[in-house]
Amino acid sequence: MTARELRSSVTLASLFALRMFGLFLILPVFAVHARGLPGGQSAALVGLAMGVYGLTQAMLHLPFGIASDRLGRKPVIVAGLVLFALGSFIAAGASSVWGVVIGRAVQGAGAISAAITAFVADSTRESQRTKAMAMVGGSIGVTFAVSLVAAPALYAWIGMSGLFELTGVLALLAILVTLFVVPSAPTEHEAVSPVAASSSQARSRLIDVATEPDLLRLNLGIFVLHCVQMSMFVVVPRWLVERVGLPLAEHWKLYLGVVVASFAIMLWPLMWGERRGHMRVVFLSAVALLAVVAVSFTAQPVGLVPMAGLLLAFFTGFNILEASLPSLVSRIAPPDAKGAALGIYNTMQALGLFTGGALGGWVQSRWGGAAVFAMCAGLLVVWLAAAAGLRRWPAARGARVG
């Protein structure tokens, strides 16, 4: 990468990560905190509060992406960050779970993921784009991990309102980063998007991208991954309190240990898969690992050691997949339709977040936490079967996808 490409990729990935940090930050603590709020005894409503931002994101990813083609990337990203900050402050002042639902919905309305990934594509050469997209994907895994470690400690210090206020302030600071730190995209790397060509070509290209079999498999994968992630954290924080006896303010110690270990473990298989052309083995093994974890959770483990072991396995698989999926999408998507492919991918990610929160809360309210993990296991098995049919895996490093 050139210095400009590296600066663009790092700063844009940081914007993506900052926004996801604000969205993930409540996951480890809200299910327990909500018990003290009006409406907090309804697991379905708590799940809705955790996942509703995914619904508004899913509705607005493509419109925001199209707007960024017409108005420019930076103005759209700034507008999205303003909405995200507004939603954070609404949620900070909420006195009921319904108030949090409204705030989270406004947070999600700042759907800038497609605009950011298109900006990454604008700012990098084709030969370097996979690295840049992997930075964005990896930033999500890192952010999720950091949020799990930081949230319990921050919650004990500043409370739930403080968490939302913090994310609002960080979003405002991100606006300054967007305006004054992120380099403008060079003109020779104009975004290729559905509206960059004629409207008939755009419709044809979007249909082709949306129905391409390998991209469909990857889009299913990001939907399932984030559905499972959100569903799990409707249950896990309560189980750590009830089944492990670990106070909420102490959860960060467990998360810190398993997250650090998971990053150390994930590095070797990712590097081996990329260098030797064995990403198919690494990818499918990671999906299978998550399925085994979900099945194991249905036994409702008791005690710190089994819970820590399962969480370590989950984070290892999750981080491998979170770093791999956008890289695969950027490699497989047609060169003239990467913007469309990434817009659909981000929409499916958002739908997975919403579905996981809403469905996980509903399933828990009717059948209990073990049923949530059974549902997750079923979804992961479906994804594993679909991913096994993926035709175009990266060959050894330096080779192109066939």
C-alpha cells in the first residue's frame, strides 16, 4: 500500500469501528441493566432494544450508498454520524426500554457502512483493495472484542446513560476525523456503483450481483454470523450472573482473557490459509466451531471454566469469519459492481443484527436460553452447508480468485 492508501484504509476502518463500538457497547450489560427499567422484564422487548438499529440500518444502507455516489462520500458519512450521535443522546435520556428502542433506531438510521466501504474502494487500487477490506472486517471483530471488555467496567463507572453519552461524543469526534483526517479519494479511483452507469445498466448489475451464487452464500453467512452474535448476548450476560456467579461489573475480566487468547489463536490459521491457499478449510472449520459452541451451550453449562472455554471458542471462530467475509466479497464481486455487492452485504449484516436481537429475545421469553442456542446451532448448520458449496476460494497468496 502507498502511504495515502494506508492512511485512508486505517482512518476509514477506524470510523467503521467507532460506530460499531457504540452499537456493540451495550451488548454485555443491557440485558441485566434492563431489569430495572419499565418494560425490562420482557425478554422480547430487551432483544428488540438491542437489535432494532439493525432494522433501520438495513432499510437505509442502499439509499445512503446511492446518496454517497451522488453527493460525495464525506457529506453522507458526516450526516450518518450526526444521526448516530442524536440517537445516542436520545437513548442516554431514556427512562424506559421503549426509550432505548427509539434511541437505538435513530442510531441505526446513520447507516454509513456502505458509504465507508465504497470510500475504501475509491481510495485503493484493485491490487490493494482486499487488504483494505480485510482491515474493515477485522476492525469489527476487534471492536466487538473491545466492547465486551470495556462495557462492564465503563458501566460500573458511568452507568448506562454514560455509555450512550460516551458513544454520542465519540461520534461527534468522528465527524472531525472524517472532515480533517480522512484523505479525499483520488479522482482516478471513482466509486463504481449502480448509479455510476445508466439506470438500465444499474438495474441489471444490481440484479446480477444480488443473485450471484457465491455472493449469496457470503451474504447468508454475514446474516447468520451477526444473528447468532446478537442472540447469544441476549442470554450470555444473564447466565454469567446466574450460572457462574460473576457480578456484572466483573464480566470484563473474563472477556479480556478469552478475547486476547482468541486473537492469538486466530492469527495462525488465517495466515496459513492465506499463504497456502487453504482458506476453504479455515473458513468452514470456523463455521463448524461456532455450531459446536452453540450446541454445547444448549447443555446450559455451569461454572467459570466451561463458560470461559466456550466463549474462547466462540470468539476465535467469530473473529476468523469477521475478518474473512468482506475480503471474500471484495474478491468475488465483479470489478464494476463492488459497491453494489458491498451494499447488499452490509444490508444483510444489519438484518442479521436486528433479527438476532428480536428473535433471540422472543425465543428466550417463550422457551428459555437453551432454546436460543439451539436456534443458533440450526442457523449455523444451514450456513455450513451453504458455505461448503462456495466455488471460488482464494488460492495461495498472490493468486487471483478463479
